[in-house]
Amino acid sequence: MNNFVYETPTKVYFGKDEELKVGEIIAGYNPSKVLIHFGGKSAKESGLLDRVVSSLEKHNIRYVLLGGVVANPELSLVREGIALCQREGVDFILAVGGGSVMDSAKDIANGVANPDVDVWDFSLGKAAPQKTLRKGAILTLSAAGSEMSNSCVITNSETAEKRGYGSSFNRMDFAIENPELTYTVSPYQTACGAVDIAMHTIERYFCPGKDTYLTDSIAEAVIKSVMKAGKDCLANPRDYEARANMMWASSLAHNGLTQCGREFQLVVHQFEHEVSGMYPKIAHGAGLAAIWCSWARYVYKANIPRWLQYASNVWNVDIDFEHPEKTIEKAINMQEEYYVSIGMPINLRSLDVKEDSLEKLALNCSRNKTRKLLGDMTLGYDEILDIYKMAY
């Protein structure tokens, strides 16, 4: 087991009606003014935004609103939010929504607190935040895990680049998680969420590392639990226990718990970020489902024992020691069948990605042939292009 630092500073308020406490919670931070950041019409039509505003007003907390966050949060709205906060004297950000809203809120908080740095430089790795504003979240979509992660992913629509960066300053001070707020999430977005949550842990599971059987057991439980919860949510959108397990899995899958003792990079996420950066209408979870099985088939021979463990412990496949590759291929096929069963794509063509985009995607993912992706098999430009072609 490798050395590691495990940090989970986010305080979670989990359960029914917990969002009604938001004014009391934020009052404890003594803010001058709060930015309530949200997406589109659902926050208003559901009445959630009104409940949030009412709770803040009850505690005499001043606020300003900024909506308009889209599925792949855009740099242009981040810049608008930074300017708004500077004009209004905002010193606390409240994200009301899913991962896109939370990531946009994180970037705004970092941009306001570091005014001498171009906020896009954080995404490009040219600079790192030195401080941030206080921030919290009310989660309305179980997927990205941004409510407890140190990650922030932003899209620059002018350059078609989607970039993520990690920082301890990206951690939320608190997260309110009421599973009932996800009852109205569409079946497609529910399925995308199940893919993304599981993938946050599956990708960690296949990062280099040894002797992590405790971390492995936690990871396997998260993966199996969210795949079951996803199916149960699709069968009955108002199944509280399924929604609750899916929401808690979202947080655990991306707060660092399932990587302890192992190296870390979300490799398939790197592939997908280029796809949805170039094609912003593609949902992140759908893009992951379209790519993962091709990646798995390409790399598994580099660590047969690890993949046999995954096949046995996650998919309950009996190991054929004489033909181990058959065991692994059966597990990958089962995962592919799971994606089909919940309405997810299993290739890029079905997402209307153009075949002539593949070389550009590989160039972007490899940073013009200067970057290799982590794993038992390291992936440079040629390997990345091969996988895009397989996924097509």
C-alpha cells in the first residue's frame, strides 16, 4: 500500500428535508452576501429555489442569484459569476444542482479569491488556487460526486477544451443531500449518473498499486451498490432507498476513499472529457459508457490478476484458470450488457461523434503527443487513438 493523505473536510447533511436547514447552516459562516448558483428551470419549477431563498431570508442573509449553468459548465458563465461576486461583495457561494453547478461554483469561488490570476489558468495547470471562498452545495443529481471531491471540470467553449483540476480549495464546506430531490431526474440522466458514479471508483480500482485489499473491498461494494441502485431507480424513480444509496455512493466514489494506497488518475475520464469538450451536447456518463469497454479490452492483458479479481468480486464470474482471458472478457461483456440494459451507448458512433474527429481527440487527449495516461499499460497518442477507434 502506497503512502497517502486522506482529506474529507466536507460536512454532509443527509436525509429528508435537510435543505430546509440551509439558512441556519450558512448563518454559521457569517457571510456578507451569498451567491446562489443554479442551472435551469428545474430548480425554480420544483420549488427548491424558493425554499432556499426563504431559508436564507429567515436568517437575514443577503443573496444574489445566478442561473444558467449547462451540462458541461462553461468558462464564460464562470467569468460572469466572478464579476457579479466582485460587484456585489459576495463571500459565500451556494451551489444548488448537480456536478456542473458545483464545479462552476468552485471555479467562481477560486476566481474571486485569486483576482490576480486568470481563472482558466487553474484548468490549464498554469496556476493553482492559493485561497478560495466558503461554499456549500444542495445536491439535486447523483452523479459527479463534486459535493465531496477536490475536482473541478470546466469547458472553454471558445477552444472546445474541457479541463479538470484538483485542489484542496475545491472542497465544499458542506453538502446537503436529500435523496427526494432526485425523484424527478429523467431516466436518461439517472442512468448517466449510475455510470459516472461507478466509473469514479472503477477507474481508481485499475490504477497501479498493491496490497490494498481493504480499499479494494470498499471499492467493490461501491461499484456493485450503485449499479443495483441505478437499476432500482429506473424501475421506480420514487424508491427512496435506491435514491439514497445512489446519492451516498456518489459522494463516496469521488471523495478519495476508494483510491487510498493506490496511484490516481481517472484515465477513461480523460478520454471522455475530450469527447464532450468537442461535442458539448454529449452527457458525460453516456460518453464514459461508450468508451470504457473498448479501453478495458485494450489494456486488461497488462494486469491479468487484477482483472480476474474484478471479474470475480464485482461480476461474480467463476475464474477459468486455464483460460483467464475468457473470464475477463466475460466480465467486460457483462458490464457492456449492463450499459445496454439501462439505455446507455456502447460506442461513440451512436453519440454522433464523427469518425474524422478521432485523430483530433487523440491529439487533444495526449496534449499533442506530450502526455501519457497512467495505468499498468501507459497510453500515449498511438494507444489513445487505437482506443478511440475501437470505441467508435
